Amino acid sequence: MQDDLALALRLQALDRKIATLETGIATLPKHIAEVEKHLEAHTRKLEADRNSLAANQRERKKMDGDIQMHQQKISKLRDQMAAAKTNEHYKAFQNEINFIEGEIRKCEDRVLELMEQAEPLDINVKTAEAALKTEQKQVEAEKAHARERSALDIKELAVQQADRKAVSELMAPAFYKEYERIRKKTKNRPIADATDGRCSACQISLRPQLFQDLRKGDNVMYCESCGRILTYNPVIDIAANVDAGKQIA
């Protein structure tokens, strides 16, 4: 029985390690997607700033064109005004010129507004471009590191799975089957310590007789509440401790 418990404890440690590795490997695509999503948000913001700056420049160009067109109209009107035959015609040309000059002033005022708006937009675009370039390098480096880490985890997972297979083959088939049933139900935590007279997993006190039988160590005992395999003064797996010491060193 003690040998089976020692193997079960080692198997539980392997199962937890395997679960951690599998979770890390499975989350890699999600992690990369989140990193890329963050970068994409910054890219969209930069594109929006570029579009705003481009729209500003287009409107300024249009205003400049309108001013030039108005000035040409005024030039023609002045030529026509010089040939006016009556005061009424002269005043009509003058009124039209005054109106167009007012339109020119509106255009010039709008150009000044656009120039004021363009300055921070231009700064934002240049700053965002530099920041995005740096972030792109960081993202690529992070993705490369994540893939390297995942590749190492995949190799380590293969080693752990091989160790698990070797340990499971040493266990009594019936006990291993029971271990697996409990493991799947308890998310890789099929074993609980009961040294203090209660199950360390569900915290339910054991019946005195069950606790006494557990202390004897003659049979594998199970928690009557959560069904986990119980240990009293957990079995020390010397081989596993030696291996763990080597890994730490």
C-alpha cells in the first residue's frame, strides 16, 4: 500500500506539472492575439490621426484655391469697374468686390484655424509613428520569446508525459484506474493529507475509526466526503526528492 501511495503522490505531482505546461501551451495563441490586438489599436489610432491631418491639409489647399479664385474675380471686376459708364454700375461692381473681399477674409481666417489645428496633429502623427515603430519591435520580440518558451514547454511536456507513463505502469492497475477516476473529478488533486484528522482538501473531519485505520497504513483509505485518496504523514518518495534536488541545483 505504501508503495502505491508513493507512486500516486509522484503521479499527482507529474499531473499538476503536465496541466501547467498544457495550459501555458494552449494560452500562447491567445496571448499573441492579445499582443497583436493592442498593436492594432495603436495602428488604427495612428491611421485616424493621419487621416485627420490629411483632411486638414486638403481643406487648407481648398481654401488657398478659393482665395486665389476670389482674387482673380476681383481683378476682373476692377477691370470692368474701370469701364463703368454710370455711378450705379460702378457702385454695383464695388459692392461685389467688397462681398468677395469678405469671402477672402473668411477663407484666410479658416486657413489660420486649420494651421493651428494642424500643428498638434502633425506632432501626434510623428510621435505615434516613432512609438509604433518601437512597439512593433517589442511585439515581435515578445512573440518570438513566447514561441521559444512554448517550444521548450512542448519538449518538457513530452518528458513529463513519458515519466508519467513510466510511473503509472508501476502502479497496480486497479489502483491506477481508481486514481484516474478521482483525478479527473478533482482537477489533478486526487490525494489529500489527513494527518490532523481531517481531509486537507474538503476540511471535513474523519470518523475516528477511519482515522485509526488510516494511521495503521494497511489499506488505501478514501475521504468519505470528497472521495480523495488519503495519506497520513505523506509518503516520502526518495527518488523523486533526489530528482527534484538535481533540477533545483
